[in-house]
Amino acid sequence: MKIKAQLNYLHIAPRKVRIVADLIRRKPMRQAKAALAFSKKKSAKHLAKLLASAIANAKHNFDKAENDLYISAITVNEGPVFKRYRSKWRGTAHMIRKKTSHVSVELDERKDKNIKP
């Protein structure tokens, strides 16, 4: 059974979020939480909250134990780009693109539960 959670409109560029998402892909919950706790990236805090939400979904909706779950898929897609303008030389306006991200995480249950995480 796949358990899903989403985080939309995160005000961090997708290329920066993908760096942290690659750290926790295909990892058990204990290792993923530890990797996010010790990461210095700004997006690690947001991904930790998303992971906690997905774990809460698994416990409440499907009665799954946290130790039996792992991150089967995590995707980071581009969200809308906010366009702002700043004055540059000779008073001309230059566009600044503020990028956003959509992150979705998918948890799955391990097949072999006898192996310790």
C-alpha cells in the first residue's frame, strides 16, 4: 500500500531541494530522519515536516508501524515562478525570478520485516 503526502508552493528552487531529496530516497525512516536532522540545507527542515506528515498518514489511515516503512519515491517538481523587478544601471528594470517547488513523497512497506532497519 502506497502512502502519499505532498508539499506545494515551497519557496525554494527545485534544484536546491533535489539535493536533499537525493539523500533520503529509498531509505528506511530512521536513516531518513537522521539524514535530515543533520543536514545544513534550508530545505531539510521542510522535507522533515513532510516526512512526519506522511508517517502520520500511515499511522492514522492505514495502521502501519513507522519502523516497517521506507521512502519508495520522492519527486521534486517546479512550481510557479514569481516575477519581481529590481532597478539596475541607469534606472532600467531587470526581472528577478523567484522559483517555487512542489514536493511529493511516497512511502511503502518493506517486504522482509525480519531485517533490522
